[in-house]
Amino acid sequence: MSRIRNSICARLIIAACCALPASAQWHDQQSDQYLVETDVDTDTAREAQLRLDKIVAEYQSVLGDSAKKITTRSHVRLYKTIDAYFKDGGLSGTAGVFLPRDPDPVLLVYVGERPTFSTWHSLQHEAFHQFLFRSGLKLPVWMNEGLAEYFGEFIFTGDSYTDGLIPPWRLKRLEEEINTDQLQPFEKFMNQSHDQWTDDIQIRNYDQAWSLMHFILHAEKSKHRPQLTDYLIRISNGETFAKAWPAAFGNANDLEKSWRTYWLKQEENATSRTYAKATVAILTSFLARATAMGQHFTSYDDFATKAEQGQLKISETDWLPKRLLKEAQQAARGGKWELNNSTTQPSVVVMLGQSQYLRGEFELDGQRVKRVSVRTIP
């Protein structure tokens, strides 16, 4: 992996930030929640703003009422050149950094000529740091970074995100770290100070933090999620990290045993169906927009062919990036796909086995997509 991908993210630091380069190429994208200033192409800027607007709901869903609502725009800058990124305050060896400066806590992300998964990982990761800072909620450094990594792995589907993903390459690395005793005991790991974390930046610390947050949010049918909610409420009410954890979760050693067992039992492609769900959701988002514009398809092959030829109709007010569709079609290759026209609205279907399948469904509000969901049947 590249040095930038290896670093994963920049740490929370205080740094001075230079003024934007004086250039006619710089432009901005604005929404109620974000101001995105950039010199990258318009479609990439629009996609970034759309992704940011959608992921705020994911942050809020996990943090709940412990994080206060942010009522003003968050500031983001995206860069086409690494030199401009460094000049504005970006750190060597990183693709993204959140600068919690006063009065303008700004997020910087290096994009390059075209965004990659690592670009969006950096954006989603660092945007969480920014969101957390602006919400006023303080978390221990391992949880701050663990949640940022957790959100970084989300897949954008056009109308929302798919969570709970376990990248096979990351699972393999984590299992090696566990089996070779590279990770810290939970009690020591959770009690690190911010300085201790930043003085010894290690990929394994991010893997441990990510895996622990994924475990808390998804393992054992998400039974630990209410404990996380309790913990966050305690923290937001001023309870110390050291007191809040045992009160909410109990003994850290017991949790560590369950965590270790959970990860060492995972199959190589543990969340393959979740990845398939993300693909269904993306294709459904585009199908919904084409349907809203009065476009009809006789079969999945008809839909796929028109998608490949760039013939899907999409309202400018409900825009989605073309590369998102292209990536979903690549992921869909080799699967058994159908288009169901027997219901009120058409639906995308992919078979998982002889009797189980995923079905993407949508609801429209005029020419706008109101909702997209994916169901496992039966």
C-alpha cells in the first residue's frame, strides 16, 4: 500500500492554515450542512458534498443525543495537487487532516486527478473528527479513531450508506495481529492518552480501535449497542472515561475475550452479502431516478445495457455521480440479476442461493427519490 493509504488518516492537531490559492479554478459546493471549497472537477465536488450530507445522519445515528446538533456549515477543502494540500496544512504521509482551529475548524482532503476508495475513506474518517469536535462531545482517543475508521469503511450508495463492512484484507491483517500478540490488552489500550496515541502512530492501533467499535456495534446481534449508548450519555453528562466504561460495559477483560473469539471465527468474506446489499442499493438508486423520469426497462439486461451506454435518465435535482453506477455494475458482474416488474414499482433482484435473494425497493416523491431500501427474502 502507498504511504498515504498506510497512514490512514492524520491525527487531531492544531495547525495554522494558509489562505486558499488565488486561482479561477477554485469553486465551491454548498448545502445546509457543508461548504466545500475545491479545485477538483465539478462532479467530484458535488459527489463529496453529497456524501458528506448523507454521512452526517450516520454519525448522528451512532452518537445519538449525546452529540449536540450542528446548526452552521462545516468547512471542507478538497485538493487536486498534493502541494496545495501541504501548503494549506496537510501533513506529510496523509491524504486527509482535520484542523480543529478557532474560529474555523476545517477539514482538508487530497483528491488528486480522480477520487479512489482511499479518498472517500479519508473524507468519511476525517469528517467524523470534525463532526465530533463541532458537536462538543469528547471521546477517548481510541474510540474517536475507532469510530472514524468504522465510518471510513462505509460504502456510499447514492441515497444512504451501507455499514458493518469487513474488508477481507483488513480482516486478514487483524487476525495476524491478534495471533502474533501485536495488540494491546484492552485495559491498557483504552486508557491511552491522546499524546500516547500520537507519539506512537501504528496501523495496528487503528485496526484494534476499528475492530472493537465494529464488535460493539454489530457482534452478537448488536447486543452491545445499548451499552455504547449508555456510555456516550454518561460521557456527555460529564462522567470520566474511566468511570463510564465499567458502568456501561462491565469488565474490559470479559469483553476482550468475546472480541477475540468473534474476530478469529470470521470467514474470509464475512460480509460478502453486505457488499452485495450495497451494490443492490446503488443500482436501485439509479433505477429509481430513471423511473421517476418516466423511463421503463423490459429486463435487467435492458437496464444494464442502457446504464453502460449512459442512457439512464436522471433529474438534475436528484443527481448522482456516473462513476458510482459504473463501480456498481463492475461489482455486479457474475451475479444472477433480475428486474422485477410485477409490483407497483420495478425492483432490482440478485439471487444469493436457491431460495434467498436481495431485493432493492424505492419510494418516490414526484421526480425525487424519497427512500431506497434493500430486503433479504425470505
